[in-house]
Amino acid sequence: MNYLAKIYVTLKPTVNDPQGVTVKGGLHSLGFKSVNSVRVGKFLEVQVEAASKEAASAQVQEMCKKLLANPIVELSRFEIEETKR
């Protein structure tokens, strides 16, 4: 079966986000003064072939742990949905 994993990687709340600060400043300069804070992260879509949704989830968890997210400074979460090929 084929699955689509939608993976979200964000900095931990305690980690400084200079890119977020820069985006916030840009938004303010464009007139969006109501913006209080911005955190920048990554969004990935990964197609996975697996025997079950649980097997696909286990694969994606390992991908996040080993490559897609740095567990020291980042958090990851994902959603899995079955897809037609």
C-alpha cells in the first residue's frame, strides 16, 4: 500500500529563531503590525510504500529521527494518509 506522510519540523520553543525574527520584521515593514511573533519551520511530503499504516508510521518516525529533524533543537510531527498510486 502507498501512504503520504505530511511531516512538520519546527524549532523547539526554547531555541532562538533568527529567521523568524527577520520574517516578523519584514511583515511589520509591510504594515502587518499585529504580528507578535513568527517561527519558521519545514514541511515535507514523503511517499512511502508499506504493508500497513502502522508500518508506514514507523518508517517515517525513523526518517525524522535519523535525517529529517535534529532532535537536539527541533521537534517533528507527521500525519499519514493512504494514497492511490
